Amino acid sequence: MPKGLKFALPALAFIALMGFFFIGLFRDPSYIPSPFVNKQAPEFDLPKLLQENDSLTLIDMRGEYSLVNVWATWCAGCRQEHDTLLRVAADYNMPIYGLNWKDDPAKATLWLEQLGNPYVANGVDEMGTTAIDWGVYGAPETFLLSPEGIVLHKHIGPLNIEIWRNDFLPLLQGQGT
Amino acid sequence: MSLRIRVTQRLSLAMLLLLLSLQVHAIDPQQSFSNPADQQRYQVLTSEIRCLVCQNETIADSTALLANDLRREVRRMVEEGMTDAEIKEFLVSRYGDFVLYRPQFKPTTALLWLAPLLLLLIGGSTFAVVLSRRSRLPKDVDAPLMADDQ
């Protein structure tokens, strides 16, 4: 082994390791990538908020890009992102479907009356079984669905307009919206 | 005198028992399964599934809402007679490999599983090379150093 390499090799290995650690510093351990990205969204059938006799399913979302937003009135991050949802629905003409997760329907109704309703419709998941099917582990979570019902992107945590512009909008553009 | 000793002994015994009683958990309020084998399977499974809200806890240990829901789902699947592999697959397909404390061995997790072996091989072979080199060195190679030390 050449003399230079004898010192360079461990040094390079050390630098590589430091590189991994450095990247690790800026990664959020609470962010867990969804196995559903680029796959068909899981089926569900939930009673609608405000119209208990009607049900919300994936078929309702077919034909156009849509957002599925997991929220609850007990979730602070949901309150934080609510204005962004209103703005995305109004300014970008985006259909947003809510998954009201482990919540009291009466409180959820009041929330929408007081803060404004960005949702086309809401599915009520009081038991949290649909949320498990979607791999939800902490509200708020927002999924972007293609017109064919494919999950294009999942955002974990409160949305804001920058995240919407950077992570969601590019996936819509050039695809006919 | 003997009475006092007996009281002290009893008191310390009572304290010891009290200490031991702290080990009892009551996170899972559900009833146990009628079938002991199912109960065993449920306990093993829930202690291998990560609660994703509180990542360093298993769903058997966590009081989070999600852990409660996941316990309920695992209970349902055990009752329905699904195999351990099927139950794990149910969770991995929804939450990814991270949900299992011992992820399945597959192409994406191979590096994770094999890394300790790989590192041991690298370290071991380096050590072997250094040792064999050293044994091939002339015997008096340390002599000038020794002279320096003195």
C-alpha cells in the first residue's frame, strides 16, 4: 500500500462518517416517509361531517387533483395551518377533503363555523381506523392525490404557504391544472 | 425487644413488596384474551411495534392515542387469526419499516442488518494486516527507539 494512502484512507473514512453525522443534525427524526407515495391511496368509506347519512369515499375525489387533510379540533398544528388551507382552497381553487380524526363531530362543526370551512367535504373517523389505513401518526398531515387517486406527496406537520408553493405546487404544474 | 424486631421486619417486608409493586403496568385497559396463546402473541407483537408519535416507546408501553388505536387493531387481527407475519405486513405497508423494532430483511434494509458484520470484517481484516506486517518486521526494528527512550 502506498504510504500516502495509508493515512488518506482512515482520514477519508472519518470525513465520510462526519458527513453522515452532519447531515443527521439537520434531519427531523419525527418525519417518517410514507410508503404510499406514488401508490394508490387506500380506500375508505366514512360518514360525512354535517351530513351523517352521506358517506365520503375515494371515488368522490377522482377526476381532479385534491388534498386530503387529516385534522382534529384537539390538534394545535391544525389551528395553525387553517388559514393556509382557506387560502389554498380559495386562491388556488384546490379541492380539499378533510379526515376528521378522533374528534367530536359537534366540536368539529363548531370549528368550521367559527374559522371558516376550506373543505369540500369531511369524513368522520372517530375510531381512527381509516387513519391507520392511511399510515397517519400525527395530525396535521396532508396528502396530495392525483386525479387517478395516486398519492403524489405527503406533508407531515402544519402547512404554510411556502411549503404549499415549494412542495405541492410543482407537482401540479405541467400536469394540466 | 423481639416485638420491635418483628415490627421492623414486617415493615421492611411491606416496603420491599411496595417497591416491587411499582413494576405493574396498567396502560392497556383491555381484557386479556380467552386463549393464552393469543395473549402471548399479542404481548410479543405489541412489544415489537414502535409507537410513531413517541418514537422510543413500543405500542405496548405508550399511552398515546395512536398506540391505543394500534393495540386495538393488533388485538382485532390476533382475534381474527392472522399470522404474526401478516400482522407485521399490515403495519409495514401503512407505516413503513420504521414501525417495527426489528425490521424485515429485504433489499432496502440489508445494509442496516449487515452493517455490524461489514464493519467487523473491515476492522478485523485491518487488524490482521497490521499484525502480520508487524510480525514480518525485523526483530531489532524497535532497538533505535529504545535507545532514544533511554
